[in-house]
Amino acid sequence: RFTGLSVSPGYDRRIVVARSSGGGFEAAEEKVDLKRTLVRYGGEISRSLFLDGEKAGIPAPVLARMIRAFSWDVDFQRDIRPGDAFQVMHERFFDDTGEAIHDGKILFASLTLGKVRHAIYRHTPKDGGGHFFNEKGESAQKALMRTPINGARLSSGFGKRRHPILGYTKMHRGVDFAAPRGTPIYAAGSGLVETAGRNGAYGKYVRIRHNARYSTAYAHMSRIATRRGRRVRQGQVIGYVGTTGRSTGPHLHYEILLGGRRTNPMKVKMPSGRKLKGAELARFQSIRAGLDRAFAALKPNERLAKAE
């Protein structure tokens, strides 16, 4: 005889169905009582941040969020070298039996590349939106993304090269990211779509104006997911990887235009994002000091399977 059931649609809540006194069934939502703790991991990079981070015990979803947070400043294909180091502190939640059931937000992370240390802290300004900020209170999220595509391989850099179709040396005024056909392409920054359609050798092409100085362009798409005159936000899908126009295979050709002149996306100094000021900056520095103390008090690389 069926008496009831319990379903957990999220780590912090459950839906319970049970028989009522009248012989029917009643459903109720229950909040799961959780214990929140902080865990710290760190190590040295010998192969890649993902592989060595995973070896150190960092959960894969946390690693993915950490890589995404640093991707505004770090080119993970070129900037990472053996001997570089990483650190991260994030939340971990335990249920009433002491079992770890969820890894939460990253509160602090750092990458030491060569002799340069890049540190970020989670901070939610009073006007909303949780973001990462560096030690000076500058947003880790820049106005433009250096690589507006996930899981792609840099297949051709900026500069002179022998053109694969034309057969002679020609200036390549962008960078190419090889990726499977249909891979989503994101708007590198918020702005106005100036062009969306066929454009000669570029094939299906989109150009976005972000401000008076910066524009970005995306070429060889299989399909365009926006239109001319539309405003787009950073990270919004604007099209999909293809091989239209003068192309030898599926890839994204990406350009950053500075004052109308195409420049190297891998080297251009990205326009900065938000900078905290006044009372908000003071509040951030207080939170940052607390996170530094919490990080120093934790044992490194302790795999907590049960709450203490």
C-alpha cells in the first residue's frame, strides 16, 4: 500500500507527500537544516589548473567556476606554466547526518603565475549582484571577454600567416577558435548589434558596438541568433559556430576593434569593469580582511566528508 514519498529537487529542500487524516494525500515543502563550513585547497600546477586542482581535491564544479572567474584576465592556453600555484576557499554544506551534500560559492581564490599573484574575493555590493573583486576593489569581470566561446582551441593567432585557402601570406586581423559546429558564441560585452548577416568572406557575421572605443566582430557562423539594432548583454548567445564564408572548417573568427582598428584580442588591455568607491569600497575591504583571516585559519587540502 502506498503511504507517501519524499523528493529532493535541490540540496536545501525536499517535497514530502504523506497521507492525511481524511485518507487522501497532502504535499508539503520542507527546508533541510544544513551546516555551512569553509574548506581550503591549494597546490602547484604541473599539467593544468583543472587536472592539478582536481588532484588536490577541488570538486569539478568549483574548479569550473574558478576558471570562469579568472578567464577575464588569464589565457588558460598560454599563461599557465609548470610551477604556477593556485589556492581556493569555498563553502561546503552538510546535512543533519554530517554528510557533505553540496559545494557552494567560492569566497576567495588566487593564481600565482610566474611572480604575479592574482587574487579575487567574493563581494555582493548593496545594489545587488554577487561579483568577484581584486584586492583594490576592481571587478574581476571586465567589460569585454577575451574568449567569447567555451571549450574551444585557439587554432590561429593574430598576425601574418600563410592563408589556408588563398595560399599566400596575408595579415590575419583576428584570432580563430576551432570548435564543433553548433557551439554557442557569446557576446563579449554588452552593446548594440551594428551588423548581423552575410558579409563576404566572413560568411555569417555579427559586429557589436560596446562603447565609443570598442567593438567586437564574430565570423563564419552557422546561424545568427540576434539581429541588427538589438541590444545584447555580455554572455548572451548571439550565434553558433559554423564554416560559412571563406573557411576550411568550423571555427569562430573573433576580432576586437579599438577605435575602428582591429587589434590582437590576446594582447589588448581589456577595458575595466566596475570599481568600488567610498563606503562600498570600505565595506569590501572589511569583508576581504575577514576572508583572509578565515583562509589562514583553515587546514589546507582537508577533504571533509563529514561535518566535525
